[in-house]
Amino acid sequence: MVNNRRGRPAGGSNARQRLIDAAEELFLRDGFSRTTLRGIAGHAGVDHALVNYYFGSKEGLFTAVMDLLASPGELVEHATGAGPEHLAPRLLNALLTTWDSPSVQEHSRRLLSAIQTDPTTRDAFRGYLEHQVIAQIAGTLTGRDATARAGAAATVIAGLFLTRYVARVEPIAGMTRPQVVGYLGPALHACLAPRPRR
């Protein structure tokens, strides 16, 4: 998020990316609570006021880092932008295309390690998932229980990432993207579809 202050603090044209890179390193190394905005800015070699200028807050910077590491928020926004029709295969294809990158997998495994060892990083990541992933999916759905259905869908997506990319469980790890979409698409669609009233 970019605020509307007049005049950007000095930092160079690549200051935003330098802040994201520095924040990634420090968040994963030191945890969310122990990482300070001044520390991130110092590590990036820019004015600390640029954090608020580009991201609005520490939480905003964390969101930018999460979208770089695992990409779910950004990809969900892209996939849900076309509406609920065929959302399940569209979302799976978007995630698989990004997650098949070795560098993304390495970044994401580092993130999972930080979540397991630092409670504040885990809390920050939970907030990211709730507001940037589940809420975006829920906002696309029609019918009742949209948030619960979006949460169920997020569980399927998380399970896919853990089995295919972290634990590398076969046969899911060796499947092609169309195969993964073919097998998991119906399960994800079942989570997203309106539940019949009883």
C-alpha cells in the first residue's frame, strides 16, 4: 500500500525491492516481532520512512514479502478476478505455475521453517492467510457460509503445497499440472460450491 504523502524520502529507484529483500531475510531469520522497521531500512540502505511510504506499516511489508515468497494472495486476487465460474481449476493452475519454480519452493520452505519456530511469525502469517487469501476467495463466492467454504478451499491448497513441494509425496509430486488439476479440481470445487440447505 502506498500512502499519499507528498515527496518520497530518498532511497533510489529500486528502494521498494531492496526493502522487500531485506525484510524477507530479517523476517525469516529473526521472526516478525524481533524485526524492526529501522532494522529493515538499515539493512536495505534506505530511509526508514520509505517503509511507510511504500507499504503503510510493518504488516503491509510482511504482506508484500509473503506474496513474494509463496504468492497465494497475489495469485488468488488474479484467479478470483474473473468471478466464481471455473474458479477451482483457474486457481489451481495459477498456483501450480508459480509453485513449480524451484526458487519459490525454496523461499516457501524457509517460510514454513520460520512459522514453526517463531510464534509471532506464525501469527502474522495466519493474519495474512485470513485477510489476503481466505477473505479474497470468500468475496468471490455466492451463497451462505462463504468464509467457511473459502477456509476449506485454503486447506486443500495448503495440503497440495505440503505434499507436492515440501514432503514431495508420490504420486502427487510427480504428477503433471493437468493431472493435479484433474484430481484435485473436483475436491476444491466441492469446497467452494454452495452447500445445500438441510
